[in-house]
Amino acid sequence: MNWENDITKALNIAYPIIQAPMFGVSTTEMVVATSQVGALGTLALGDIPAEKCVEAIQITRKLTKNPFAVNIFVHRVPEMTIELKSAYLEAKVFIENLAARHQINVSLTDLEDITLTDYHDQIDAIIAENCKIVSFTFGNLDQQCIDKLKANGTTLIGTATSVEEAKILENSGIHIICVQGFEAGGHRGSFTDQKIPKIGGLALLSQVYDSVKTPLIYAGGIYNARTLLAAKMLGAQGFQIGSLLLGSAESGLQEFEKQKLRNASEHDIVLTKSFSGRYARGLKNIFTEALDNSGHILPYPYQNKLTTALRKVAKITNNAEFVSIWLGQSINKYHGASTTEIIGSLIKAVENTID
């Protein structure tokens, strides 16, 4: 099979397979292992401060000379109102009481002590470090950032969950569009509507392909040769994998979280705003069920900041009922092989299927 296409040329990679930017899961080691195969590793910077972005980029660059992408959250911070301040305090009390009922002693961060990140600062740091591939989600970059990044020779990859969003990205001059299917694990990249699109991924991919001329990456449910080739037939030139790597040796998940994944069934997977305030697909647990029915979910990023301390304590105590374990609808074995081996096996399986 000839893997070369617009995506491989634009990203300077051998295989158009992209390791998903799973914040907290896709470690530097996973990025490096992906790049070693000739695929594209993605360093998940999320909304960490600019100085932390620099540190992560420099560490990764010392470990690989191959191309890798960085991914950031592009979002608008809701205005701080009296109502939001009150809601934050109420949510804080509710979650602390919920934790206490389950023998977790935790003091959540007060509103005045949280730190919010401006993605414009991240962009400046990324340019200073001369990163040449930037992907983003939760929104679209403003024109000033697009111009600055393009002037630096940076390839831009935006996330779309609808035809409308794909058109917005294309009209903004974004080089590559990642079409995120409804079945994808982790946070939804939706940014034009509070009600996220519920169209199936392959149906969406086909419609986006008919609506834009920009090269497409597809993300959502790719876990073997057949699912990758299905996306290829519907117009994707790049293939993003995330859930397939959750159990890998380089995954940032702890062993108790990986074991929870391996025991999961399709009935355990839900869309929830409970941990971050944005819809994300993952495993339901005591926390998601309590919060989703509570009325105590703040808009992102406030909910995300509020629950950080709880998630840290739960990880330390191996408590799967109070951590966010994201995964998509295509369940796999989540085995502990290296990322290099997992991606290499996928490449070989595709080539064997085609041949």
C-alpha cells in the first residue's frame, strides 16, 4: 500500500497515523514512540501555562528528531459573574460532601486561587520553540494567531464535529481538519453550539468530505485495519487513534485505571460534563452519575479546575470512582504493548488487508 498523500507530505511523516492528544494520558514517551514508527506523535499541552509548554516541548525534542505536533485548548473563558461565583461555591461544597461520603478527604480549590491559561500565551511559547505542527480543539484560533503561526511556517490542524465547523476552519485558512466522530473518546471539540452534534462519525466524515477541499484526518472508533480503511474510503487521508493506545506501556494511565478499561463494556461508556464542564466520552462511575444529575456543573474551565484536586487524590488512592477515564465506543483489549508495537501492528494489518 502506498501511504503517501497530502497529509504525509504536509507533516513530513511516513504514515498518516496521528496519535491523539489525550491530556494526562499521551505522555512524552508515547509521543516519541509514535514518532519512531514514522507516524505523528502529539504532545498534549491542553491549557497548561506557557512556561510548562516550553518545558514539555524541550524535553520531547531532546528525545526525538522526528516531527511531532503540539495540541492546545482554544476556548473562551466565561465572564465571571455574581451568579457564577455563587454556583462555584455551591458546587465546591456539593463535591466535597460527596467525596466525604465515600471516605475521601479533600479540600477543593477556592475560586480566587485557580489559575486560568490564555491560549495566546501558549501560541507565543510554541512559536518561540519553533514548533511546526499545531493542532487545537474546543474552538478556532483567532485570525491574529493564525497569521502569526503561518508566518512561522506552522501547519495548523483544527478540530470539527460538524460540517459547519469544518467550513469555518477551512474559511479561516486552517491547513488540515480533524473530523471528530461522535463515537470518539475524550472531550468533544464542538464549538458552534452548546448542543453537540450527534451525527455518527463516518456519516459526518462523508458529508465533510463533500463540503470542503481541505485534507481531512478522521478521529473516532479507529482501532483496526477495517475501521481505518473505512475512513479512508470515505475521504480521510489521516487517521487519528487514541483509545487504542490507552493501555500501552507509555500511557499515562495508572494500572488500576487500565484494569478498569479492560473490564469495561459498551454499557459503561457515557457522555458526561461532570469532570470538566464540557462533554467528554468515558467510563461512568459514582462521580459522573452523581454530578450529571446534580445541577452542580460549572462551565469549562471552572468545573475542570474545581475537580482537579479530587482527581489527584483519587489517583493516589487507586479510586476509579472519582477519576476521569476517557475512551471511545470502539472497545479493544487495551493491552500493555508499546505504542511502537501497537501502531506497527496496525500498519502491518492495513497492508495485509490491502494486499
